[in-house]
Amino acid sequence: MTQATRISTGTSRRRLLGTALALPAVMLGRTAQGQAGGGLGTAESPISIRMLANSSYSNLWQSAMVPEFNKHFPHIKVQIDGVPYNEQLAKTMLDLTGAKPTYDFYTVDDPWVPQVAQTGHLLDLKKDAAAWTAADFDWNDFNSAPLAASEWKGGQFGVPVRSNMLLMFYNRTHFSKAGLPAPTPKLTWTEFRAQMPKLVQNLGGSGPANAWAISTYFTRDTLTPTIWQAILNAHGGELVDGNGKPIFANDVGQLALQTHIDLLQWAPPGAKAHGFTESLQAFRQGQTAVMFQWGSVFRGTAVDTGSTTLKTEEVGIQVMPVGSARAGTHRGIWNGCVSAKTPNQRAAWAFWQWLSSRQGEAFASDVVGSFPARKSTLASNPASAWLKPVFTTLQEAYEVAAAGRMWRPRSAKSDQAQQILADETARAFSGDVKVAEALDSASRKIARLRL
């Protein structure tokens, strides 16, 4: 969102008109350089801002997104520093609470928002940045599920900038060779379980199996529980009630976790150690018919020939199978947040405002594969044909997630709860304890957290 700098008293009307016409309407702001929050820079005095982001996409954003942003904001210099996922929350908290933070703005993962917002050092973008927000930014255009990822106790501490949902990827070639119809969003867990034995096959027609039905998260990892959480939600269950009390150690929870564990029967050898990288590699190399994975990997899985062996037309994407209540998914939104301590608040918000605008979302989805959160973007005709089924699936996933509250606990202790779930359910995956015992133990430990 380009925000026009206040025009000095001596500026002619002609120059003002020229400046306005040079920028898209959505990029025009209302406040001026020199007001609280800093300015947007000038040719003589450019502004430099620094972002802390996840290393899985930081380099791509630096090389592709920043140059596009600078077409609209040529006087804001952006440096993006990447950090591995398992280090990012700690580094963000350390920087944000320090006396002199290094970073002006951050990407914050979905479950981290309560913990980071609770520091009191993030801008409430609807309130604190209202004067710097374009009139047609339209907060109501965002789907409720991704926008809610950065809400906390009545404040809007971020905006969705890399929306992600847990989805079902499938290989049409595998289903065809097995004599099975391609999956649809109405595929139930009962139907899918009946198909999986047939999807363990030799793609050449004879000999030992060289292709398997599925791979996903099975290893001890905080993201592994999101799989059975999606199954739990699809059957009408939830992790915690409105008071943060665990309510998953029941028949529905046991069904969900057992369903997840049972997938190992039809997974490749060694799949018990599979996490993000291993399941992704197996699917991209054509070893598995199905992958439950975060939707943001679609471009690298179905489009980028440098990272996949699959053809775009081979890869389908949809919500996870339908349980007794609804289809399944799980929310995982990267949120753009601004430090309340930086003197460059306006410049940082200018970047997030541009990226989460209709223009920014269209550019990001087409060029770098980042998924949009706006209803208008998802309803549009995307520049690349491969995005059409992705947009359709995302809109459905957002609606399913909102209906089933398909996300991790909204608490400053969310990460601790996920670690408990990862540790306890890993014991069930290894066969050390029964499913019921693993869930009971996890429930007791999470209850002591007082979410």
C-alpha cells in the first residue's frame, strides 16, 4: 500500500496530481512523513527496515518480493534475515523484548501469536496503524479463519501474508493405475481407508511394490499432531474447550489418533521417521499416491521442475477426507507483524499492507506461490492456470476451518501444549503405550499448563 508523503507548502497542484496518478488507488495513504511512526523515505533520505522471517522463504521474498515492493515504495530499503523454524520464535521473543531491537517487523507463525502479542511490543494494526492504512484496504475482505490467526484479546496484531492450510495432495497417475477414481472433496475416511491397500502397488504392473498409498508427518515433531488434530476436528472433536480445558482424551480423540497411526500400514518403509522433508520428497519423487501436507508446497511440488519429478496435471489438491462432521484441514498462517518499538512503523506497515493487498496477494501467489487470504483474490481469475484449483481449495479450507475451529490452542502456551502432544503421541506411534494412555497422559499435562 503506497502511502503518499505529505506535500510541502510549495508543492504545485500539478506535481501532486502527477504523484497520485503514478500510484494504484489502493496504495494511496493518508498521513505524512514526519508524523508518529516515521515516514516512507525520500530520494535524499531513504529508510532502511529489517525483517526477521523463516529461512524457508526469506531468500525468495528478498529476491522476488522486495523488488516488486520497491516499484511502489522506492525509498524504503528492505533487508530480510532468515532463521530456521525451530529457532525463530525464541529469536523473535528475544529481539522484540530487548531494549534496542534489531528488527522492525517479523513473520510470526499462527500458534505463536498469543505469546508474541502478550509481550505488549506489537502494533495493533487496526488501531495503531489506522491513520496509515489505505481507505480501500478492506479488512472485511479477508476470510475470517486466516485473519483470526493474528487476533489476540481484541487486538489485530498482524495480517495474513503467507496463508497456509493442511491439505490433501494426490497423484492422479497412482489412482488411475490402481483403478480408482480421483479423490473429490466428498471423499470420506471410510472410503479412503478402503482405497489405500490398492494404492500400494508396482507402477510397472508387476513385481514388488515401488509405490505406496501415503506419507505425512509420523515422527516426533510439534507439527505431527496437526494431522490427527485435523481428523479429530473432522469428526466434530476439539482439543480444548472455551476455558482451555483439554477435551480430546475420549472416543473421538482415540479414533483420530488411531486413524493417523494406521496410515503407517500403507506408507513407505521407514515412514515412521517421516516429517516435513521426507514426506514431501517421497511424494515429489512419485513414491506415494497421497500426501497430507501444508498447501504452500504446491508450487514446488506441481509446478517447479527443479524441485519435483511430477507434472502439474498429475497433482491434485483438496481438503482432507470427510469425517462424521465435515471435511478436515488445519490452519497454519504466517502473519506480518510490526514492532511497537521501531521508529519505522509506517514503513514496516507499508510493506505488509502492500503484500496483503489484492495486488500484493496476486503477485505473491503467481510469482512465489504464497497463498492469499482475501475472498476477492480467491474469487478472481489468477494469472497462472495452476492456481485456479488451488484457489478453489483454499476458499473451501478456510470455510471448513472456521466451522470446525481447526487450529492449535489460542494461548501463550500453545507451543508447550503442542510439544506435549508430540511427545505423548509419539509413544503411541512407537507402540510403547496404547492410544488411550497416550491421550490421557497428554490431557493431564496440558491441563496443568492452564491454557
